[in-house]
Amino acid sequence: MSTPAKKPGTLSSKSTSSRRSRLYWGVPAVLVALVLLVLLAKWLVSLDAVAAFLRDYPGHSNLPEGAPVGFPAWLGWQHFLNGFFLLLIIRSGWQVRTTTRPSGRWTRNNRGFLRTKRPPTTITLELWFHLLLDALWIINGVVFAILLFATGQWMRIVPTSWDVFPNALSAALQYASLNWPTENGWINYNALQLLAYFVTVFIAAPLAFITGLRMSAAWPASAKGLNKAYPIELARAIHFPVMIYFVAFIVVHVFLVLATGALRNLNHMYAGTDGEGWLGFWLFLASVAAMAAAWFLARPIFLRPIASLMGKVSR
């Protein structure tokens, strides 16, 4: 008696059991590793040499003279829009990577400002949505960069002295030992935060853009020399790890915001004030509601009418 063929995309019971086993053992292993890390950090900071190092490098670098204090209103809006687009980009990017049966296909209109000499390319509806979000995120990023340098806010997230590295190590030891560094983000980030924001804004974001552009249909396929120097395989090898970095950054960022004085931090980011009021909290809840609504509406039944305004949609 022959066994029935397995449907494409389904997992065998053995494979499912193996994944569950890795999850059951993985979670306790991570918890044990975290406990060992804390114990190691506590032992290190108890050493005289390490204690002296922490006194010499308290965890933050001095900002350049004339650095702005506080957060302007535009930065709050940029922060929300960046988080909004990133959430949907990660969601749609994962769908592009894992979807085996697209919910539809989109072909651009070759007229108006979309007119080009190249024939229209047909892509999945999931990829169209991902590319649309990418374009909006890039526009938002360009506006952010212009305002960042025009207002001097760049001084808060760009290292300007080499002592940022020992101070970052000091901050990491303080976090790991659960004796978290005393900080006031309204005035100055600690060195570890500064480096994390610098990497996110000036390294991870450009990498996501450059690698995504290389994998898109907008890349000139006929440029043989350029394609040889920058092969698509390299872009794919970088693009996904960059997405993982953004996920990890968001998780850690949100955790620290809520764990190191939630009301004050939310007022910094959403209300533009340095206080303990509740305005930032309510604005934060409104932003979470907007993200949740966008997550729910990012479905084919709602995306098809929008996509049809820019091209032809077929199932």
C-alpha cells in the first residue's frame, strides 16, 4: 500500500517534532546563558581593576560644544514613521521570503511618470507591497538625514571621540551586571546607545537600501561590469541578516525604553518634553494602535485596490 504524497509546503511530523524539541531546549538554554552572563559581569565589576575602569569611563562620552538638548517635534514624527514603515517592511519582507503561492501579481503601468523604455515587469503582490514600503521608508530617511544635519541632532548619534569605545564597554558591563548606567537621554545617550543608533542609521539602513535595490527590477540588468562587481548573491547574503539586525534592535530598544523609565522615555520620543506626565504614553498607545491597524489592513483584499491604481493586478 503506497503512502499518500505529501502536499507542497507541508512539514512532516518528524520535522515538526524536531523544531519543537529545539524550541523546548533552546529557551532554557538561552535563560541559563543569560544567568551565567550576569554572574560573570557581577564578578568582573567586583575586581579592583574593572572598578577603576568603570570610574574612568562611566559609560558616556561628552558631546561636542553646541550640541542640542532635547528632541524637536519633527524627530518624534520621524521616529513614529520610521517604526511604522519598518514594522510593515519586516512583515512584507518575510512574506516575500516565505510565500510559495502569491496572493496576486502586479504589472506596472507603462504610462505617465512610470513610462520607461523597458518592458513592464510582473511581480508578486507581496513584493509590490514590500517595494512600495521601501520607497516610503527611503523618502522618510532622506528627510530625516537632512533635518538631522540641519539642526545639529547628528552630534547626539555620531561618535566624535575615541573614548566612545571604552565607554561603550563600560555601559555594556553595567547593563550585564544589572547595575544599569545612570543616564538622561534628553541630554546625552550612553556610549552603547550612541553606537547602536549610529550603526542603525548610517550602516544598517544604507545596507538595507543598497542590497534591496540590487535585488529589485530597477537594477540595470545589462550593466555586466557592475553586476560582476556586485553580484546579486552578495546582496541576498547581506539583506536578510540586516533584517534580523533590525528585528533585534527593535526588540532591545523597546525593552530598554520601557525598563529604564517608561513615562519619561515616551515623553522624550512622542511628546518632546522631559517630564513624567502621561502625554507621551497616550501618544505611544495611539502609535501602537495605528501600527496594529496597518498590520491588519496589509492583506490582499485591501492591497489589490491600491495596487491597481499603479498597475494591473491579476490573481
